[in-house]
Amino acid sequence: MAKFSTLISFLLILLVFTCEEKVRIIEAKDCHKVWDCKGDHRCWEDCKAEYSGKGMCDLYTTPDVPKQCFCAYKC
């Protein structure tokens, strides 16, 4: 009986040490907002102030379409 309780104790201790709690790390998703660009510096400032993100006006547009500010931030 003593051997059985020693074996059970050993198995319980082994179980405790092998069952580490796994912590799941959840990464923030990237979100995007778009609005009419009022200049590169203004786009960057507005994006940072509103969403704590990075903003940039598009480089190339057709003449009929106004430039857009693209803001990328963590949701």
C-alpha cells in the first residue's frame, strides 16, 4: 500500500509540473481608415491624433479623384 501511495504522489507531482498554464497571446488586428487628404503632414498628424496610427496620402491619383489619406492603426 505504501508503494502505491508513493507512486500516486509521484504521478501527481509530475502532473503538476508538466501541466504548465498556457497563455495565449492575441495580436491586435490592423485596421484602416480613409478620408480626403489635406496634405501629407496633416494626414500624418490626424491619423496619429485620432487613432494612434500612421497616415500617408496616396502618391498617384487620376485628375478626377481627390487624394486620399490612408491611416493604418491597431484595432
